[in-house]
Amino acid sequence: MKTRIHEITALGQSLWCDSISRSMIESGQLQGLIDQGIVGMTSNPTIFHKAISKSDDYDSAIEKLVAAGKSDQQVYESLTVKDVVDAADLLRPVFDRTKGLDGYVSLEVNPHLAHDANGTVTEARHLHKLLDRPNVFIKVPATAEGISAIETLISEGINVNVTLIFSLELYDNVMEAYIRGLETRAEAGGDVTRVACVASFFVSRVDSLVDGKIQELIDKGQGDLSPTLGKAAVGNAKLAYRRYKDVFHGQRFAAMKAKGACGQRPLWASTSTKNPTYPDTLYVDTLIGPETVNTLPLNTIEAVLDHATVAMTIEDDTDQYGAHIAQIERAGISMNDVTSELLDAGVKSFAESFDALMKDIKAKMATLETV
């Protein structure tokens, strides 16, 4: 049956699921989402923490790994790699049908490596080898060190999902790192046609932080900024898409494009609506367009299936949104400061989720050891 997700796909945007768990895979839920038009899947430490720590779905696997003498790190790796591999296998027909455009699943490097370029490269290579699937991404955060690692990984033909992008300037560096990685690979005689990369540009978190700052100024009577509420996140993404087109449909990418390389599609992440006064499909309806991905949590997928507005909107009113952002800047709210704060907070949040997950795995291992 044709769904709104299929209709959005027909406009050139791929919708992925921002969730993963063993129960989703084994119950048929993921296959059901694929049947409804979902063509990819993303994960992060917070998602795995919820899946593993908040259920007993993994207990039998943990018990076997404990009996085999595995360490807590090996247990974590075994559980997450199996989920990603199993999901990738379910999505493999999508990967084959779309000739490598979609059908991907992502696994993130240890978030404590966010400021360690060499450590990130080493772990990414390790995960890439363990996963052993063409339709997986290794997620790397867009810190300065992460961007350095991304260039190396792309040059080695490892697919990368660049995560935690908030700033337009940082996005420029991410695109450049991808192209430089391809150029290095091409110069060494490598195949650039089978390297995939997406740039995960986070959306709703921008409004969550900026709206609070705007409201503080409004409450202090410092100008009529109410028209700018709820505009920063969508505006930031629309301006990012304009930069994407300038780069990947321009001269900078022309030589790699001629060799058959694919562009680095922007992926809209963090697209569930945090503010209950905003429409629950706000960060879907306003950002639909060709050569983009939107990764959606399960509740947003349900909302999209039920009442998303299907229309080409990604380039609508970009200048107007840009004007709103300029007004926010003039009021004294620095988007550079905001996006730097969000990147730091994102890295910290994922590290905390990773640590909480490892603590829970150790506790489960201790409990199951005594059973």
C-alpha cells in the first residue's frame, strides 16, 4: 500500500528510522517499516542504552557471552554489531534496488573518542571490519578531530555518517573533508563510486536552545522577536541545503562527479518536535526535497504516516528564514556560539549515554553470572 512516506520518497527525499533494537528486528517491526517506505536506519549510544538497558531482550545473549568469558567491552560490541548487521541484512534489498543510495544502518564510534582523530580512525576501521557489510555507515562526530578522521576514512573507502553538525561553517568543513578524502582515494587508484557519506545536520535542538534565548529577550522587553520563534532550526537547515547544492552541483565536486562519485547528502537529524506548541511534523514538512535524508524516531514516523504534508518545501522561503536568523543575530544571539554549545552538549550527552550503558551491561553481567 502506498503511504505518505512513499510519496515523500517520490520527491527525492529518503526517510530513515532513528531507532534500533533487537525486538524491532526480530518481531518484524523493522520489516513493516520497510514495507511502509522506510529505507534506512540510524543508531546512537542513547538509542542503544534504551534498547539494551530498559529491556530483557538481550539477557540471554549477555549470559552466553559471560559464559564465554567476554569482557564488558566485548559484550557491548557483540550486542550492537549483531543488531546493526541484522538490520543491514533486512535493508539489503533496498540497498540493491537503489544501487547503493539507501538501505544503510549506522553504528557510532565510542563517543569518548570525539577529540581523538587517531583513535576514531582505529575504531572505525575495527567496526567496519566487524560489520563486513557494504550498507553500513560508521558514525563520526563533526568535531575538528572527527573531521580529520573522516577525510582519512573516506580515502580508505569506509562509509561515514558525519553526526552532530549544527553550524554552517562546520558543515563547509565536513563537505570539504569528504571531497578531499575522495580525491586522495582517486589519486591512489581507488574506486570512488562505492563510497557513501551523509552529513547529519541536527535540527530541533537548535530551536530548543535558540527559542529559550529569544524568549528571555522578549521577557526583558528587548524588541519584538516573537516572529523569529521556531525559525532558527528550519532556517539553519535550509541554508545548509543551499550550501550543499553550491558544492555538490558546482565546480568543486565536478571532477569527482565525473569519476562517478556520489554527493554527500544532507541528513536531517533530531527531527522530532520538542516544543508541544509546534506541529509534530514541523521538521519534516518544511524540509522535503531532492538528495536529502530525514531520519525519524518512531513517534514521528507515525505522525508522518498519518498527516505529513507532502510537498517540495526545502527551498521555500530560504531568504526569509535567513532574514529571521539575521534578526536573531542582531539581537545579540550568536549562532556560532549556539552551535558550538550544541556540539559540545551533543558529544557530552552521547558519552554519558555510553557510560550509562556500559554500567548497566556490567550490572547485567554480574547478575547473570550468579544465575
